[in-house]
Amino acid sequence: MPGLKACSRRRSRRASLLGLAALGALALVAASLAGCHPIAAIERRWANRVRPAFRKVTPDVAYEITRDSPDVLILDLRRPDEFHGDTGHLLHSLNVPLARLPYRLLELAAYREETFLVYCRGDDSCGEDGMRILVASGFEDGILIKGGIDAWIKEGYRTALALAGAPNRQTPVEPPKEPTPPPP
């Protein structure tokens, strides 16, 4: 009677699976009564993790933010000579040097509840130091661009120069060969 043996094996498998399911359900009930609910344990683990004080994004994400919200505030924490230098700056960015940032927070107060981007030179601590100052002053929605202007340029995104068509500082400025005539 091979059919009877196969049927009894299927029944025993079903019974063992039902037994395991019942045992699992019983363990969940016991854990919830003991205050060890799995979801509560996960919530506690996430609540106790160390959160960064501010967010960081790649230049790709920062570009998408500027494209989707063209009026977003962009803070450049570099010195003015770097802001107006060869690398240029992000279009519509506001130059607030890191050394002057604590003194210019009142100017930025209108953006306290807004999302804004912050960048500096590269992988130095300038951007992170600036973000710490901003977060400590109540600007919690600031986003730091990872790698700063160097990563922005490396990814192939354009920057704005202070004067369109200004000569490159590395090449000497040649005087015009012929005098330009006065306008009519």
C-alpha cells in the first residue's frame, strides 16, 4: 500500500509545519508580553543609533536639487578670492566665508526653516565646520555637497565665473592690438 504511506508522510509534514507555525506564533506572543516585541526592538535600535548632525549629498543629487528648485539658497564657504577664482562658483550661490559665517547668521535667518545647499573647496573640514555652525544656530535643513566644488567640477557640472569671458588668471592678459573705436 504505497498510497497509504505517501498520504501519512504528507500528513506528518503538514503537522510538523503547523507545529512550527504555532511555535513561532507562541514565541511572538510571549515576546510581546515580555516587552521584547521585534518591532519595538528594531525601533529602539534605530532610536539609539548615532545620527549625523547634517545631511551630505553627492554632486549629482545637489544638481537635481538645484534643477528642481532653482531658487534654493546655495552657500559657498570659501574665501572671496576662491569664489571669484579660476574654478568659479555654483550659479546663484552666496559667498559667506567660513571665518565670517558666525557674524552673518542674521542675514541668513530667513532661510532657517528652508532647505539649502552648502559647499566649500573639497574634502577638507571647511564644509563640515560650516555645517556644524549652522546646525548649532538652528539651521537644521542644510545639506552639504560631498567633495565641495572640486567634486562638482570633477562630475562635469558647470560653474559660473564672476565675469563672463574674464581671462584666465594663469595666462597673462594681452593688451588689445588695435585701439577700439568709440561707440557712435
